[in-house]
Amino acid sequence: MNRVRSVFISDVHLGTRACQAERLLGFLRAYPSDHLYLVGDIVDFWAMKREVRWTPAQNTVVQKILRRARHGGQVTFIPGNHDEALREHVGITLGDIRLERECVHETADGRRYLVLHGDEFDQVTRHHRWLAVLGDKGYDLLVRMNIGLSWLRRRLGISGYWSLAGYAKRRIRTAVDFIDDFERSVARAVRDRGLDGVICGHIHVAALREVDGVAYVNCGDWVDSCTAIVEHHDGRLELVEWKDESGEATPISAAVVTGAEAIGLRERIAA
């Protein structure tokens, strides 16, 4: 096991067929921590209104998080837009898990990071909810199609993982522009508050880099890319790409992950 000081995960989307619960379990077992931050969209209430897909592995994920909280780990849940119903209860503790709208995390070396989901910086989600729901359905369709494509690639003996959603994000200019605008908006807000950086989720694009003079850190997701952020005991942050449920993880340094490379992370994930 790789015991670390803090773990940050976002966009698990429990309750959907796209949730990579088995891989998340492997990651959580391999990375015990003193602090666990659930950075939004952990449960997908939007999708569950249409269809509920709750597997035994997803049950185990919930049980493992609760067990970590019961055994002394500090667990903080920051609801996102897909589990926004829980925002009505921020400020209270449920099953030893603290619900917060946002919080500031101080690393072991004294840097201060704003931790929030990030949907408040997404103009589509804020002002055009119907369009956000439509986009969510479209993304879900791409993920479902990718399940079939992954099966076909394995049958044909083609190794590696190819993401239809990742391909669309790289090829569609508006998607690239949206990601860039989101990152700069978040970075600007954090800089104005005098903090060293931000740790967020929401857009399913993992990153660990500098944007406009502040540290921009995005956890990625557990639908497609299976990435998380860990803080080591010296305060160093690391972006980890979880390969599979058998226990293979790939640390990715901040110097390697640029905006374009972050989008392409999911191309290198093992099927």
C-alpha cells in the first residue's frame, strides 16, 4: 500500500453503468490516507432519475468510504451538480462524513488550496440547465458506445484503451475552448482570494499544472479516465492514473501534464 496524507477524487457517478467502481476500489485499497476529499458528483442523481444501475461494487465503494470515516480518517464530501440535493445539508456531519460547499485544504508544506467541485464556473450548467442535461445524456451515450467498442477491440486482439468521449473532446473545438475557459475562470477566482491553488473536478479532464500563476488541479473522473490526486506527507501533489482493478497505478508528474495531454490521459488507460 502507498499510504499518503490526502486523497482527492471526483466524478465517480455512482448509480450509473459508466461508474468504474471496481477500479476505484482497487485505488482506495492501495492508497489509505489521513484525509479523503470527495469532490462532487460522487452519486449521480440526474442519471438515476432515468435509470438506476447500482452494482455490488458500488455498494462496496460506499461501505469503504464509511469505514474509512469510522476508523478515524477525515472524510469531506463537497457535493457537485449531479448530487446537488446534498447541498441543502452542507455544514452537517452524516455518518462521520462532513458535508461542505467548499473548503480550504492546507498541504503539509503550508500551501493553501481551495477545494470545490467547480460547476459554478460552468456557464452552461449555471444558466442553461436544460442544455447541461442534454449534454449529460449525450456523454452517457458516448460512454455506452465505448463499452461496445472496448469489447470489440478485445475480441480483435487490439490492446490499450480508446475513448470515444476523449476523442470528441480533442476534435471538437468548442470542447477544447470550454475546457480552457473553465480552467482560467477557476484560476482567476482562486488568485483573487489569495490562495495558492485550486483542486476541483466537474469537467472530467485531469490536470496538475499552473494556470495564470496559480496551481490548477483537477481530479479527473471514475467514469472514463480513472484518475485521482494524492498528497504525499511532504505536501507534494501527484496525479495518479489507475490502470486496472488488479493494482497497477501510474503516477504522472506536474511537468508532464499539459492541457492537451490531460485530455489524452484516457487514451493510455488499459482496457
